[in-house]
Amino acid sequence: MKLRRLVSLIASAALLLTCFSAAGAEGETAEKVYRTYMTSDSPVLSAHDSVETSVEKPLLYCSTFLFRAVPDDDGMGYHYIGDIASELPIKVDDYTWQIKLNPEAHWYNGDPINADTMIYSYQMLLDPILANKMADFLSDYNITIVNAKDYSLQGTSNTISWDEVGIKKIDDYTLEIHTVDANTEADVCAHFTNRATGPVYEPLYEAGMNEDRTSTTYGTSLDNWMSCGPYYLDTWTYDSIQIYKKNDTYWHSDLFHYDTVEVRIIPEMNARVELWEQGLLDDFTPDANTIETYIDDPRTVEYPSLTVFHIDVNCKNPDNPLCTSINYRKALYHAMNREVIAHDLFGYQEPSGTYVNGMAGLLSESGLTYRESEYGKAVTALVESWGPYGYNPELAREYLAKAYEECGVSDDTVVTLTMAFDESDTAWKATAEYLMEEFPVIFEGKLQIKIVTYAGMSTTDYKKTTDTWDLSPNDWSRGAARTYPYTCFYYYLSSYASHPNNFFDADFEEQYAVADSVKSDYTKMLEETAKLEEIYLEKVINIPMVQEINYQLFSDRLVLPVQTYIPGIGWGTMFGDIAE
């Protein structure tokens, strides 16, 4: 893994007044305040129905899970501990695991967290009437729980009862999980650390439920949400700041060292730069427009990501006569000069004509990543045979000509494609403007780009508002891919309730099932993943563009608990300390 040790201010005086303050009286211990930020606020504090990653930070700090990943003492790795669980899961047989719960686990108000708490939380997450967007993160993320997915997707049919789901209460402090496949202890632990699997506080969840039980207001404000983690959420000023205070009654409080965590909401990069330069942030992530300033800063670290930035292609735009054609999708794929886009527009990123990220497979038993395997290399070679990272303007024109013929579009027709993206995303804005210039040249005037921006909503939510988009940038990633590379394609299956695109292919879905069926044989799984990626490229499920490389800076006062970036726990900043 390659590593290097590497606006104006927000016009709110209140934001600046929340900065770290030293102790007043002589001999008084200075309060340890970790100062960080998010680029957008959490829409809700319950992870049941929010696909937004912004909810992850408050839940990691202020909620808890059956298990928690913590850094090793030597700072070179991590291990799992029981959190709500009192110990690691107990294997009963290949398909059954028992989880003993910690009798000390409790809500911030003192109410106990027990088996009934977890059963209620999981039943609500999977509830077929609530139809929560994150239900898949419990039913089949790292492990596949018996009947969980079918239960959650049945709607009002009532063909599968809750009693048939493989989540059982054995006694007040014991759960039993029944799985479809054989899994490892690490699989089970990883499954029950993702943000969707934390508990919900039943009295408030029920109090917020509407009459027909299709939604709840739980977590939409501090008044209808309950903390239960190493910190409690003390202040939530929406779109401004979240403040977490240490919860000394948390049963593993000795693992956490900050007294206060301040999370500013800072959408504008200029404001982040200003706060960083003034020493008011303890970490900072530059973007494409600012990385040049910090690339040689000794505080800068770089590390790979699970994310391959891509573009979803709408196959249902009534205004686009080509939208159903795979030849059209291939034309778009080959028209992308990924080297220019990654290096010049995204800033020190890696171009990618393939979708399986460079970290996929890193946490497998062998540690062999898919991209470094013979199968992954063969797919990369296939892409390079077309041109650098798949870029080939001549092929793009050939495929567009086929699409015009296939769709009965006259040769003199100009098709204008709508590229829609979040207005705050400067890298994609630069990319869209670049494609506005490139497409008319590559396609001899036949394809043009029109830009549409949106704000205050996710890409997934924007697509619910209209069908008249053609290209939509996205960056979905899946943690399970670190162990099982094929799972990075999970979101593009029709069975995923919150799928970010609307193009589905039977061959692709069948091959995904094949890869899933052989995941216990890692070599065979890599081979089947390559076949899956080849179908992905042949059908252009979406357009891969850029392999993300993360750059981050940390303040000198922040003491990290790890010596290197560790996949699965990152820099472990929530376990860090402050040294003045």
C-alpha cells in the first residue's frame, strides 16, 4: 500500500466560537476537543431509511452495534470486540451463530439494551410495510440471513412470517443468527458493525410512527432519537454543527479519549481551507482544486479507496431516442478520456476503465486483491486493448453509428444529453464542462451535453424527481468487497431496493449469483468475478471513470492510534487523542 506522510469563512460567528478552548484555572486539565467536519448534514439520525453516508459519523460516535472494530495495540491492524455483544460470536454449526449480549449495555437514559431491543430494531429495519432503504444491509451484506430479504420485500402479501426469519431470541441476552451460507467469525462481526444494524429506541420509534405504519419520524431531531454509544449527541444545529460529548457510562469508555467532538457542516471547500489554515480543524481532505497546494505537505497522507467514480446512464429517458441501446452505452464508454479526467480534473486520481476497485479482496485470507490476480489482470488487459483505460474515439463513433441505425434515428439528428450532478461537486462540474467540449468533436456534432445541477438532495433522490436525465455521476462502494470482490456490483442488481441506476441485465444478475455461490473458494470466486466484470463492460452497466485515491491531512495536535492506513478502520480517528 502506497503511503506518504505525507470563501471565505462561513458567515456564522457561532461556528468559529465552537473552536477548542484551553483550560482556564491553573492545574485544570485541558478539555480534549477533536474538531472535524462533514460536507453535508445527516438527513436523519436513524440509518434504517437513509442511504446517505453522512449519517455514519454520528452513529459511529453516538450509537453502538453488536460488535466494534478497534485498533490493535501496535497500531498495525484492528480486531473486533463485543460491543452490545459481550463477546465474539459463537459458532454453533456452519449456518448458525449465537451472540451473547452484554448485560451492561444500555441507552443514554439508562434503559437496558437487550435481546428484545435488538429483535425490535431488526424487525423494524426489515419491516415490509416500512420498506426501509437500508434493509439489505441487514438481510445480506457480509452474511445472508435466512428469509430476511424475502421477508423485507414481500410488501403486504404476508407470505413469510417474522418467525421464519433467521434472527431469533434465545433468552433475554442471547440472539441466534441463521445464515444461508457458511461464514467466518469475521464475516459475522463485520456484518453487525455496519451503520444500519445499530439499535433503535422503541418508545421514540413507535411514537413517531404514522397511522398506517409506513414511516416514522424517529431520528429527525434530537427530541425523537436516543444516544447509546461512547458519546452522546449534545447539540445538533442542522446544516451548521453537531457536538458529541463523552458518555462516561458507556461500558467501553476507556477506549475513547476525546471529551468533545465538534463536527462542523462545511459544504464549501474555501471555508474548509480557511478553517484548516487557521488551525480550527484537526483533519482536512483537499479536493481537485486544492490538492496541488498540499500534495507535498509533510502532513499529507494518501491511501487507496473502495470507490471507483462512475457515471450511471439512464435507459428510460423519453427525450432520448438512443437511451435503450447498448451500442449507445458503448459509444459513451469509449468517449471518456479518463487520463485527463482523473489527473487534471479530479486531481491526482487514477483513471479506471474497470469497476472492481484496487482494494477488493484485500481482506481475504490470502490477501490477494482481484485486480492483482490473473483474472483481474486479464480484464484490465482487455480494456487496454481498446485504448488507454478504454478510451477510443474511433470505436465510440462506430458504436454511435450502430446505435443510430438500431434506433432508427436519422444521421443528421443531434441528440442532447442531460448530465445532472450536485452543484457543489467541483470535480464532476469540471468533467461535465470538459465533456461539453469533447463530445461534439468526438461524435462529429451528433452528441452534445447539457448540464443540470441540483442541491439539498442525494443523487438517488434526485432521480426520483425526473426521468429526463441521461448521465448521472455516482460513487457507490461496498465494504464487503474487501473480502468478496464481486460484491462491489451488488447495488446494480434489480433486487437491491435502492439501486442507483435503472439498467438491469439478466446475464449480469445470473453471473452475480454464480460468483456468490462459490465465494467459499476464493480462487474460483475471482475467476467468476472476472466473468461478471466482462459482462459489466460488455453491457456497460455503468461507465467506470476514476479510481479514488484519498488524500488527507491531520493536525500536529491529533494523535492517531494507528501507524498506517488500515482497510476496514482507516486512520481510526475516533480512537485518537489530543496532545497540545
